[in-house]
Amino acid sequence: MARASRAAPRGGAARASAHHGGGGKPASLWRWLGLALLLVLADQFTKLLVVGSFELGQGQAVTRFFNLVRVHNSGAAFSLLAQASGWQRWFFTAVGLLAVGLILWLLRAHAGQRLFSFALSCILGGAIGNLIDRMVYGYVVDFLDFHWSGLSLLFTGGHFPAFNLADSAITLGAACLILDELLRVRRSR
């Protein structure tokens, strides 16, 4: 996915605006890193609330289709490899660190591209939030439990796998990346 053709224009105007917060890379980069930091803080704060309020497996019904529940996920999305012998903690930590490095590089290179950078910032914030959990606890704390009887064919008891704010940020970022690519292809026609 080539992004260079959409980079900020080179020249004096781009350099001048960078130093005055007018859309150049340094000012834009800090905006995207700030967004990622806000997502990490919100994610970690909500997880601390859940860990402080619920025992493992304990939950509280909020609506007919939504519960707060404390779940520990030592695997990846949908508890992939959760039953492995423990090596997955370090594997997913390494993958997370590599992802963070790649995203930081991409953000630095394309900070002027709003939708692309917003998407990367969401994924970065979510990745760091879950990475903190893996490094501190050895698992990710999940707590958002949506359920509906119509999901029973796909998920046990109709409960979608529990997730957290970091997962939500990653999902939003992935959706925005797809949208950004669709818009880029459409503009190129």
C-alpha cells in the first residue's frame, strides 16, 4: 500500500507550517501521539476500575444485552491460543512491540494524512493498552460483554467474546484503515 503519493508537499510552506502547528509533520505527529496516549489512559483506567470492582468471572448486568464482567484473556482475539502453555504471553508481547514500532514509523512518515493517521493512532493506543496488560499481568483484562440470543449459533450462550476499550480502539482503527484505502482507490480512478 503505497502512501508516498499522498504525503505533505515539500518546500518552504510545509517546513514553516511544521514549526507553527499549522499541519506540518511535527505538530501533526504530536496530535496523533496524544490521541494514542488518551486511548491508553482511558483503557488502563477502565481496566483498573474493573479489577478493583470485580473478582475474576464476576459480572454485573447493565442492560438486557450488556454486562460488565471481569475476564482474563491470555490469548489473542477471540481467546486464540489462550489454552497454550504460557509461551503465547511473550509471543504476543513481541508481536505487540513490533506493531508499535511499525505504527510509530508510519505515523512519523504520514502524520499529515488525517484518516490514515487517526486509524494508526487508534490501533497504537489499543496495542499499547493491551501490551501493558500482557507485560504486567500476563493476560489482557476484558470486561465488555454483549449478548443476544440471535448470536447463539456463533457464540456460546449468545455472548460475543468479552473485550475492552483497547480492542474497541483497534477495531475502529482497522475499520478506518479500510475506509482510507477505499477512498484512496476511489480518488485514483
